Amino acid sequence: MTYSSTWSEQATPGVARQLELEGGRNFRDLGGYATQDGRRVRWGRLYRSGVLAYLTQADVAQLDSLGIRVVCDFRNARERQREVVRWTRSDLEVLSWDYDHRVVSLRGILGFDELTPATGRAAMICMYRALPDTLADAYAALFARLAAGDLPLVFACAAGKDRTGLAAGLVLASLGVPRYLVFEDFKLTEQAIDLERVLVQRPGRGVGLDTDRRDLLTVSREARAPLLAADPEYLEAAFDTIESAHGSLEGYLRDRLGVSTTALEQMRTHLLEL
């Protein structure tokens, strides 16, 4: 399957999908996407992002103006300790979870294989197949907050690509956004941020994969490219795993995340408009 997307296809006149933040990364509004029943995702309600540890004072002021109430940080404990986010608002609720860091580490997903374009791509597909179960508690909490109307809300990880990308895919698909648009939103990361440049020029800043920077920098750019890519086939692998294990996305939401039909309708009420 071939996927393509451009910013112009996804934007609404006068509304920016990507928020330009001096110290931010891949911070995007998920509003504006059309659903199969003719509604649209509301702007200014739900955001996805990469690591939020380097926000400037101006960035913080801009995010404060959005009225964000909840932050879901999908990074594991090691990542949160390595790149600390210091929030100043006492009324902001920040949620985080602990899980086996090996699921999202380069060495964990590669095993003893040498990193090549082929092994890197296979490792990423393997990781995406594991994410729906590994991040189930975090995703369940995200859906619960959306159903409760605890908005605006932002969810983030390190690169804002993998764990965040799957979360965005699950939410958009559950709202009724067609699958091709879900995949296009996923691929927009490649236009929003150059992770290769971050890796090489910003020492100390994570790019996901539990930041195994030395391993990444000792191989060729071609070898590490699949690890930094937002390839929709990765997301497709996650959806295939979900549908194989649970019969459908709805089955996964219900049986693994505990999202009832009522909660799903409440979420749609909060996030969709005509």
C-alpha cells in the first residue's frame, strides 16, 4: 500500500496543525479531520507531541494559552529521568506509566541482529506489534480522560512518532476518521521534524528507542533510517495485530482498554462537531 500526505491536504484555512515552539518537537493539533459520518474533529481539544523537556518560557506561555488540562507522558521511567519535564502550573495534571523499557529500546527490539535497513524495518514492525499490549494501561487512561471530557489534552513521548503515533491512530480511528487519513496523520511526522538532524546535531536529546544514541551513530545513515521513519506500514502492523487478537479495533477498545460503548460515544461528543 502506498501512502502520501501534504500539509495542505490536512489544514483548514486560518488554522495551523503544527504549533511552532522554540523548544518543542512535533507538536500538532489533531483537529480538522473528517469522519465517515460527516463530522470533524474539533480544533484546540487534542494535541500530540514529542518530548516537552526543552520548552522555553515563551513556549510555556503559548501552551498555557491553549488551556491544556492534562498531559499524558508515554515515556518510560528511564526516559523521564533522562529528560525531565518541569511543569510550573499547579493545576496541570501529568500522567505517566512504567513498563518494560526493552520494548522500546533499540537493543531490545533488535536483539543480537546487526542493524541494517532490513533488520531495522523488521525490528520496528515487531515493536509496533508489541505496543498495543505494552502501552495498554496508558492508552486506557488516555481514552478514559477523553471520555470524561478532560480537555484540552496533550499526549507525548520522545520523538512524538511511535507511542504517540499509535495513540493518535487509535483515537482518530475510534472517532470514525477514515483509515487513510489516520495513516496520513502518522506520516506527517516526517514533515514536522527531521529526526536524523536531531540525532546528529542535538547531543543528549532523545529520538525515541530509549535513546540508544551510540548504537545509532556508529552505523550508516541508511541503516538507521527505518528507525527514524514514520512509515505507515509500522502503524498498519499495530492495527493488524489488534484486529487479529481482538477481532476489531472496537474489540480491542472494549476488551483490552475497557472503553465501553457509552464511553466511546461520550468521547465522540467531546471531540467531534458537525
